[in-house]
Amino acid sequence: MDLDPNSIESVNILKGLSATVLYGQQGRNGVILVTTKNGSSSQTQKGMEATVSHSIFLNDPVLPDYQNDYGGGFHQLFGFFFSNGGPNFDPAINDPRQFGAYYRGEENGYVTVQHPLDRINDRTLVDPEFTELSLTNYPYKNYRPVENFFNQGIVHTTSLNLKSTSDKGFLSLTYNRIDDEGFTPGNRLRKNNLGIGGRATLDNGLTIGGTLNYANTDYITPPIAASFGSGSSSSFTSSVFGDLMYTPRSVDLMGLPFQTSDGRSIYYRSGNDIQNPRWTVANAFDSELVNRVFGNFNASYQINDQLGISYVYGLDASSQFAEHAQNKGGVDGNALGIYQTTDRSNTIQDHNLRLSYSTEINSDLGIDALVGATSRRNVFSARYVTSENQLVHGVLKHFNFVSQNASSYDSEENITGIYTDITLDYKNYLYLNVQARQDYTSVLEAENNSIFYPGGSVALIATDAFPSLQNEILNYAKVRVGFGQSAGFTSPYRTRSLLSLNSTAFDPGSGVIQLNTTANTLGNAALQPELISELEVGIDTRLFNRINLNVSLFDKTTTNLITTRTLPSSTGFRSTTVNAGKLSVKGAEVDLNAQIISGNDFTWGIASNFYADENLIESLGEGVEEFTYTDVVAGRPQNYAVVGQPLGVMKAQVIERDDAGNALIDDDGFYVETTDPFLVGDPNPDWTASLTNNLRYKDFTLGFTWQYRHGGDLFSQDAATLVGRGVLNPGTNREGLYVLEGISQSTGLPNTTQITAINYGFDVFSFGPGELQIFDGTTIRLSEINLSYNVPKSFLSKTPFGSLSATLTGLNLFYDAVNIPDVVNFDTNMLSTGVGNAMGLSFITGPSSRRVGLTLKATF
């Protein structure tokens, strides 16, 4: 996140564990090697070169397709409700009786009703400040509240790179600034990146170099939290989207007052039990100010033609000041006001010493070998202060709150390792590679704190070993087999139960009272490292001198899988960290690159990828068959680890059925729910694919990428709530009656009890059995499209420009989750559980975005 994309020189991806053993636990999921311009020794065309670019992007929310015919109410009757099941907006269709006592007549082609402020029970919110407004008639019409809430997002990015090269080395300087005004009011990002790097070879043969980067990030946003269909699920924070996305179409969100003079939220409900989203924007926020310094110093020396030594020191130091705040007067979160500040610092230091050896044993056999030692130290510190019960509205400082609670957390983690890597090559077509690493960690108890893991591979370039294989069809073929292992360590302080200490309680008679409380997490002294093992076979080919086809098959197994296991509250703890048995993953990956057309004026190339895997939990430890590793969320689906199932399967309450499989219906015409949860979905996609096209005509270049996700189940509170509350219409008859198919639980006869369309949407689809909110996540997406023009060199020969280009870019221009109601416009990339192990769960966290922009780039 803190690396300037414009400063990247090259990216290399190491996928299999046989290629990543040397990187330790950091390489257990593959390695992305990024070389920046400040760290690259590639020569520029000039001794001194400057590159400058500027881009401007328009950023728009991808909103649901809201219906525009009906307003707030229930069963086609008007009311200032959460839901949108009221009368039609057209006075020629609706009936005054549908508005009951609210009805005031017709004005300017609209039905008018009693003003919502006139119905508010707590009159101190209205009188005398809004008395006059409350006595006016309120037009019943479509106010497009959600659409009008959002702004036009705009992103400016400026980047500068200066680089000077000579026969002795180079020096590079980069600067980047991002100004991002989000489409959500109150959302803003400012970011500055500054980097310097260089390399030089001294007269004595010693080569030294390094990079130093500074990143400053200033971010603020209205609070975002999970929502179960209205408001926030948390008593700690509000949710701007949880009070917005389902807003009835007849609510004049942007026209009604949102705040009283004493700072309280005011909205359209008689009980004032929804927090006005505009009040949230004005009175609550989460912010972060992050300063980060990272880089490395490296030195290498070639002792002789065969032997060399190198040393790299890496540093990554960051500090973060975060605020969570909400003034008093709200409805969600802490209604009395809250202000929390967090100061975090994290410093990572790496040392890596290598001794390398390379020689030709004879004319047929060569060897490359290295041995090394590495250490990594991570020091983390955090200070938390939470203040509650605000005194004066609007002053968000700790001194303006009645009570304060402070806490701190410090951790240190050390990992040391020794490793070796030996490669033998025979006639440059047969390669044998052997790797091994031994790690020691400080986060586990002494008897479990070390682990050894090897790796190796054999590769045969068949077309070099057997030249007769080469022909016009097959130009190149390499067969490879690799085996590798890697480790995974837990975070600090998971092996022992922790004790919290504070002395804030005060008794006038005896002085300060010391309070000790146990943490919610139970320590596990027997915790061991994860061990990930992978066997991979593959073939890399070139066909017809224009097609590269690479196929890999892999079998990966994780033993002693580290995960969080929830515990019954009767234990006195909420969770513990465990080695949860064994997880296996088998899969395939195919890369296809082809130059379809290759000409002087026109070229067309494609790059595609296919990936599929199947994971399976083979064991969870002695006597354990399943557990949930996500929090219990008000009866909604949760992720589980279940023996014999993929990791992350979802369980929820389902429809109760009789022995013949018929759904049971209660006397009110609704499904009967089970008490216990049952399996309802697997969030893991069956397979994914991408296809990138790159076309060039003279100095114009067009590139676009399609992505496809097949399968994988999702729980969408977004779809359930927006359809269920009636602001979206997936094609149902809003004024019809429905009979659920099934058997009456009380009579045993086929169900004949009718329910309304709003009953079906709200009580069945939205808040009924959890299985009804599970959707297949198959998605097709146009993820990116670029159109570039490079000014011909001939036009620039008498100008100061070395190159000049303009690029139009569109991001996320089209996507379709084909099995989720189209009107939701649900983006399967926008799941709301954040960082962690949860999968396939969405709890209303706002819309996806679509970006279109122009980038101008020049070199001097």
C-alpha cells in the first residue's frame, strides 16, 4: 500500500514452495519480488533522465438499481417505516385510503402527507426549532435519497522520477502524491511518497547500494461497520452505509434537517430510531495518520571468480495515529459520545548474510550454491485511550469526556534462520536444485520453537536434451517437478493466557483499587508451527513460435494448521489459538500467452490464466469434528472448519422439513426454521480465469482484461435487505399475494395461507432462514481497459521530450454477479469482513466503485 506504483521497474512472481523456501514463512503463500526504479540498475538512454506523470480519475459508486414507483410503508399502506412497501407514487393509481390519517391532499401532481417531523414523539427534537417546518405538507414522491447522498469522487496523482547513471552506478529519486476525494461525503485520502536509491561500484570492487522510502498517509472516513439490515451491529461505532442503503424512496434525505441545535440526530421516524446518515458524516469519523520509513542497505563483494559475499540490511518502521470519534446525540454506536485514540509503532529489522559460489566443474557440469543466515526482529507497541460520555457537543478531545480508559500492548518477535540453496546443471538442459532452511522463533514455547523444512526441484529442457523434439509446432518444452516446504508461526503471546491490570477504580476509604482481569483468549502452551508442504509438477512450452503454454499441477498440505477456535462462554474465554489438524489443497494453474498477429503496424497479443483448487480439512485434532472460527452474528451464517469439508463452509438456520423433504409452514404462512445451524454453502470458488488482450496499431495501444469467477457461495445481507425492504424490485408483483410451497406444520396438509409481497420480501427473503440469503458467486468482470497514444519519436526530435504519452483508463467498468438479483449490482469483490479468515460474508458496507481517468506521461 505504501509503494508508489509509478516507481515500480519490474515484478516477478514465485509461485511454488520449491521456489520460495529461502524466504521462510514470508514465502509460504508465494513471493512477489518488486524492483523499484530506485533499486534497479538498468541503464537509462541518457546519463540523466526525468519522468513526470499526472493522472486524474473520476470515481463513481456503482449503486443498486433502485425502483422508482413505490415509497415508504408496508402492505401498500403509507407509513414512515424502515421499509419501502407503501403506495405507488402516481396519484392516478394510488388511493387516499392507503395514506390513512397521514393524507393531506394533492399539490403540484403529488399526494401530500403529514410532515414526518410532525410525527416525532420526542417533541424536544422538533419544537421550537423545526415547528414551522413540521406543520407543512410533505410531498409523497421519489426523492432519490441514496443517489443524491453521494458525491462525484475525484483522484489526482502526480509522480516524478529523476535518474542518473554512469559506468560506476546510478542515483534515483522518486516522488508521488495522491489526492483522493471519495464519493462518500467525508471520505478523503492524502498520500505522499518520497524515495531515493542508488548503487555504486568502488575501485576496490566493493558494490554498495540501498533505497530509502518515506510514505505519509492521511486518511479520514465516516465510520463503517457491519449491518444486519438496519443501523450498526456494534455498540461501539456507527455505520454510515448501514443507515443509508435501504432508505425508502419517499424520504427526502438531503432536504430534511439532520441535526438539532444541541447536536442531536433527527430523522423521519416517529421514534427517531434511525441515525441520520448526514448526521453520521458530520459527527463521526475514523481517521489514520501514518508515517512509514522503509528501505535497505546492501553491500556485495566478489572475492574471486567463483566466490562472492553479500549483506542486506532491511528496515521498515512505521507510526500510526488513529482516531475513532462520535459526538453525543446519535442513535447508533455510543449515543453519549466516544473518542478513542490509538498510537501504534512497528519496527521490522532484517539482516541477511549470504556466501555464494559458482563454477563449472567440467564442460558438462556446473554448480551454483549459496549459504546464508537471516534474522528478523519485529517490535510493536500500541497505546489506547477511550473516553466516553461527552460533556460539550462538538469538542472531540479526551478532556471533554467524563470517563477515560487507557490500555497498552507491546510485543516483540524474533525469527532467525539459516539456509542453503544448491543448483547443479548438466549441459544447460538438466537442472537439480536443493534448498533447506532451519528457523527459530520466539513466539512459541522452547520445545516447539524451531522447524526444519527442505525443498528441491528437477527441471529438464526436453527440446535441448532431445533436439529431435523441436519442430515447427513444438519450439520449446521444459518439464519440472518440485517439492517444497514452508513454516507458519502464530502472532506473539498466543501460548499463554494474559492478565490485564488497571488501577483506575478509586474508593475514598481505601484509595486506589487494583483490578486484574483475564483476557478473552485462552493461551495454548502446546501450540506448534504450521508446516506447509507442496508437490508441484509442470510443463512450460512454446508452440508455433508464438504461443507460450505453461501448466502446473500441485498438491499442498498444511499440518498443524493455526487458526482461532471459538469457545463456549462457560469456559470463561471467547477463543483460543489451536493447531487444527490437517488441510489439503489440490489444484491446477494454466497460463497461456500468444502473439496472434505480429506485424510492423499492427500487433495483437493475449495473456490468459486459469486457476482451480479444491481444499479439504482432513482432521481437526483429536476428538474435534468441527468448530466455527467467526463470531456469532445474530443468527447469520458463519464460517466453519468441518472435517471432510472445505475450509470456511457456511452454516446457518435452514427451513425445517418433514421426512419427505417438504418445507414446513407455520400458521402465519411462513417457513419454520431449524434451531441448529446446517451447511448452507461453500465460499471457495470452483475456478477463476482471466483474459487480457493487448492490441497495437502504430502508436496506439489498446488493452483490456476480463476476469471470471465460477461458483463459490456468498451470504449477502445487502441483497437480502435491499430486496426485502422493497427499495429494489427484482421483478415481483408488489401488490400480489403469495403462498409458500410446503406442508402446514399444524395440519399436515399443503399450505394455503397467503402472505403479501412485502411479507415475502421482509419476513422470508430478508430475515427468514439463513439459507435464503446464500447466493452463487459466479461473476464476470471487465476489470480494466486502457487506450494509449505514444507520440512518435520523430515528432519529439527537436523538443526536450524523450517520450510523451497519454492513456485513458477505465477500472471495474462492468461486472455481473449472474446469480444474484441484477438490481442489487452486488460486487463479489466487496465483501465486508475485512482482514481475517472469514470468507463469503457481506454485511452492508457500501457500494463498489467505477473509475475512469486520463494519465499524461513525459520523459526528459
